[in-house]
Amino acid sequence: MSDILETVEVSTGADPYHSVIWLHGLGADGHDFEPIVPELDLAGLSMRFVFPHATVRPVTLNGGMPMRAWFDILDLNRDGKVDEQGIRASAAQVEALIQRENQRGIPDERIVLAGFSQGGAIALHLGLRRPSALAGIMALSTYMPLAKTLDEEASDVAKDIPMFMAHGRQDPVLPIGLGELARERLLERGQSLQWHAYDMPHAVCKEEIDDIGAWLRWLFDRDQQAR
């Protein structure tokens, strides 16, 4: 198992029954989405939110300056060079967090893998390739990394994983077209997903937070009531 990343954790109740592992964007850290948890309106659901800190590494397009990043950004061109090694290494680190949740009593089918921007790219990459299905994948303001290997590497169970995708129509960092390309690629594969577009830049907004909360309740309400 890879070294366990440092994390920030927030629980919505005692003895969490579900987990959400939520990956931040480039240059941020695990505290970035911590304040959102109370806004999700998850009353009655006992969940553990795990917000890991990505490794600090030099980022080529930032002049080589070290920052928290899930992988290096080598080229802004969609068909340019990609840090495949970094993507796969971070995916292994996040897989270790999933396995830790398993050891804490929460199986894959009660875990959501979420991410924003670069973190969303890792969530898509790993969530679609794991041999065991997660409860859901949440990909916010992001794109599909290593798309050319998806058909070869995607697991047989991936298509049945519920997915929440969202993007800002005014996103200047990752234009919404990149999110739409990822959506169309997944729909062509028969993926089950919700798509949301919002009038916002590279960020999250209140409407999006409300929709995320509704999606999480939809995923987990019935499961927890059946306990």
C-alpha cells in the first residue's frame, strides 16, 4: 500500500456509515472544501468526509515552483504531453485512502470519490479503473485524463457507478468544453451520470452545493435507512 496522505476529516454524525474522499485542486489543500460540509444539508446521514493534501511537487507551467498538486502540468494543449506517471502515482495514493476506509469498516459500495479540477481528474481516472465499484464518483470543473487508455483500462463495473459532473460556463482555467468532452466520452460508454452547468468561473457556487447535497442524499438515504 502507498504511503497514506495527510488528511482533514469532518464527520456529520457518530459512527460514520458512508465516506466521501474529496480531492482538492491545483495549489490548494485538504482544507479547501472543508467549509462546504455544513452547507450540504446532510441531516440524518452519518458520513465521514476525507480531504487529503496532495503531495508538494514542482509544477512546470508554474515556472517549476513547488505546490500541492496531484500531478505535473506540462502543457495546456489538450493533446500535449501528460504527466502519466504522476497521475498513476496519485491514483495509488488515493487508492490507499479507500483501502483505509475499508479497514475502518466502510466498504467500497459506501464510498464516494470526489474531486475538483485536478483532483476531479484523479477521481475520474481512478474511479473508472478500480475493479470494485464505488458508491459514486463526483467530478467538478474537470476533464478526462489519459482518455486514450480508458477503454482498455476501465473496469467492467464502471458503467454502473452513479456519477455527478458539474462545470462553470465561464470557466477560464478549464473551459466547459473540456468537461463536455469528458461527459460525451462517458455517455458513449453507457455511463450513468448527472450533468450540471452553472453560471460561474473555475469555482463552486451555492446552486452547485445544493445539487451535490441532493445527489449525496439520493445515493445514501435508502442505504442508511435499510440498516
